[in-house]
Amino acid sequence: MFSIVDFYGKQSNYSCGYCKQSSSCQSHGMWAHTMTVDDYQDLIDRGWRRSGCYCYKPEMSSTCCPAYTIKCDAMNFKLSKSHKKIIKRMNKFLKDGQRDKNNSGVSSHGGTLGDIGGDLEMGDLAKNPRNNLNISSSDVVPCNETVSVPRPVPVTEKLTDTKKVSKSSTLNLSSNSPEVDTSPKPKKAKLLRIARKREKLVRKGFSVDEIERNMREVKGKNVEKSLEDFLDEAPKEDEEAAHRLKLVTVCTASDEFKRSLEVSFVLYKKYQTEVHNDPPLMLEDYTDFLVKSPLKFTIGQNAPSCGLGSFHQQYWLDDRLIAVGVIDILSHCVSSVYFFYDPEFRFLSLGTYGSLREIAFTRKLQQQLDSITSYYMGFYIHSCPKMRYKSNLSPSHLLCPEVFSWHALDDSIIRKLDANKYSRLNEDSEATDQGAVQQNDLVNVLVLNGSTYMRYSSYMEMENLTTPEEIVLTYSKLVGKACALRMLLYRG
């Protein structure tokens, strides 16, 4: 299975979705006809990002708002007080249906953690002149060899909170007791957490004695609650509640997704017009931006049960769709593409709540595939104050735009970016790009000519080229050695 890309080169002087200047953005772009999840993982680790099938990489040293790839270490994620408050507000709303009148619910980022500001304009920059080719990996053959490419079947996975609460988790208090116990009574939530912990230990195969010993050891200790502990306090199916929240994760290529396409589009249109004050969009705009994806759906041994590829996470409040998180599940991460929600429920801070659920989802996937450890949040734009909210998810790391090494987003990095909006984050002056294409690698870059692929050396000979083309040199430098020797660059 090959990735097939059409490289456009540099896109200059177009409008910026962050600073709103009309002709200040600089980037490189390419159209992905089809792409493997491993290739896209390598590309985003070199500063690339997709908007629909259009992939782009900001030219960091010259663009108006340098965009640093940012990821959160999901396995070591630390909840802040504001995160806990948001989860508790949601749980309370689900339980009693009451809205917090003292909270506007407007998150600092408008609820779009994956919002990659201006990407819709970026996607319109390069209308692919070869869209009618409908190139597929199955159509590609080497000079003297037939390539067989498997065609995966879409699959969906439903994520719901359906754990049952043990009856033993409730207190058995007698109203006829002659003595009045004046000691502080544990809160119900604490009792439920204890019951759930017992159930988890039972499922793991611990004996009754082992469970009791474990509970005694932790009793009285100040054990910090995890993200999952807070999310797990939402009302369960056997508890009375005003509302039920269900998360459904659907592959964008599945029939289940197609059945909900119209309702998700209506929600997106409402979000864009009421939150961003955009003019109404057509269904085609929505599908081009958030539905179409070049990523090949992948299932099997090296994938979680839901598969790898592009998905929508749908948030259903009872029978009403109130939010959608657009994500890519890759070999090493969950990548947030976009998040939109019903403005009527902005009091729930759904943007931040969605990011917390996506981190929890990343941690869940890691239990199935060890390599999935990070939650990618798109770009961090330090020069745009309203985009700095992404640093609130800790611990987070930024990608050095020169060496492509990861660096903790701490005070030292903040000072660097305060001083210069474009900065080499790696302080080692001797450090170099370990994934760079060397001169002798160029002959082995793979290109696609018609329906035949070949090494670039063969293409040069066929076209009577004495030196490598500038566009191939630029492409190879930007995508890196691994992708240049693995993806097929369309050359007509």
C-alpha cells in the first residue's frame, strides 16, 4: 500500500486565519490522493498537517504566525483545577439537568481544540488540477511488477459508560438506631469510587483477601484521582439521571457515519454561523474540510480494535447530537483535527471537555496498542494569544522547526517565543535533522508516472534530465528521508 501525493510547492502571500492579515502567510502544500497512517505520522512529526486531503507545512521562518506542532503526553497528563471543575459541571448537569447560571461556558478557545484556524482557506489555496484522476494505490504498478493492495472494511466502535454500580456501595443506615452518629458521612461519589475500584480488582482476578488488603493499604492516603476517575463519576445506567451522554466513535468511511452525516452537518453549520459568524456553508464544504480524508483505514494486529484512520467522535445527549470531535488515530497518537458543538450547550465548556475525553480515549487506546502515547493538538501559535490555551494541557511538547526534536513547553521555551516568534527550540548548535534526505538518497526517491512507479533515477533517465528538479529537491527536504523513499510523488 502506497501513499500517493501531488506536491504543489510554496504557497505565498495568502490571508492568515490567526492575525487576519490579508497576504502574510507562507507555506508549502501537497494533495494526498491516498496516504498510510504511518506516513502521516512521520509527516506530522516534521511539522505537516492536513485539512481534508490537502497537506501543508508552514514556512516557519517567513510566515506571519509561526505554527509549532504541539503534543500532550497523554500517559502522564495532569488535571488542572479548571479541568476538574469542567468535568464536575458536566456530571452535575447529567445528573440533575441544572445549568450553572454563574458560568457562561465560553472556553478560551471557543471550544475548538483541534481548530486549526484558517485551514479552510488553506485547503482552497490549491485546487487540485488532477482531482479527476481518482488515483488509488490499487492502480499503481512498478515497472515490471504488479502491486496487490488490500482494501479494508470500515468498522465502528461505540464508547459508552455502562459500568454497573454494586449494591454494596450504598450505606445501610437504620433509622431506629438509638445512637446518633455525628461523624462526617462519606459522600456518595466517594462510595461509588470505592465500589468501582473493588469491581476493577475483581475483574483483574484479585481474591477477596487481596482486595481487602489493597483497600486497607490505601485507606487514609491522599491518592490523587485520575482523569478517568472524574469522568467515571457521570451517572450510570442504573442510576437516576436527567440526561445520558453517549460517545460514539465512527470511521468516516462507514455506513454508520453516512447515516448521521446530515445531522452532523446541520450541527456544524449552526456552530460556524453562531460561534464564528461565518456565512452558511454547503454540505460539500463540510465534507471537503472534515469528512474526506486521504488516510487508509487500517485494522489488524498493529491497530486498536476500532482501527487506525480518520474518525468522528459523536457526543449524543439523550438522542440529540451536541458535539463532534474530528480525530485521526495514528500509530503513535490521537491527532485532533477539529471540534464543533451546539452553541446552546456552551455553558458546559464542551471544547475543553472534548479535549479531556480525547486524552482519556488516547489512554484507552494505549492499552490496546502500546505505541499510542500522545495526543496531538495541531499547531501552537504563540504569537496569537487566543491560541495559547493549548499549553494548558500538561505536560506538552513543541516540535523544533529545524531539528524536529521535541521540547517540553516550559518557561524557558515561553521566554524564547516571547523574544522571537520564530525560534529554533533545540539549543544544541551541533544538532541536525536526523531524518534529512542526503544527496545520494535522491536517486531512490519514488515517483509515479501515469500508473507506473519507479525510482527518481529512472525517471530522470526517461525524461533526459541531467540534474534533479528543484521541486523534487524541495519536496524531499520537507517530507524527510523516510517518506521520500516510501511515498509516491506524482510526476505526470
